[in-house]
Amino acid sequence: MARDKEKDDLLFNCSQKHEVDYVAGLYNDSDGVRKLLKEKCASNIIYHSTHKKVYELINKELGYVIPE
């Protein structure tokens, strides 16, 4: 699945399950990404982060390429 690049500048909403599922679904290891997102949401690391920043964090933490 390709990412919706129009969302890149929008804030990622940790309280919306569909947002977590959407981002996790962009990666082959969706369970691993979902776990990382939940951890970072719980610790407020990605609070007020854009979708682009979330993709960059996934790249930094897990080494996964940012989806096209």
C-alpha cells in the first residue's frame, strides 16, 4: 500500500486506532511498527508529530524505508 502523501504534514493522532493501523499497514512488519507506535504514543515521543516525522522515526528506530 502506498502512503497518502497529503497526510505528511498533518499531525499523527495517537488516540485514533485507524491512524496507527494505517501507518503500521504500510510496512511488511506491521505488528512491529504497531508496537513501536504504541510505545512512542504512550511516552508522548510522537505527540504533536507529523506523519512525516513518524515515518522518519520508524526509519531511525527500525531501519525501515519510508514508504512511497
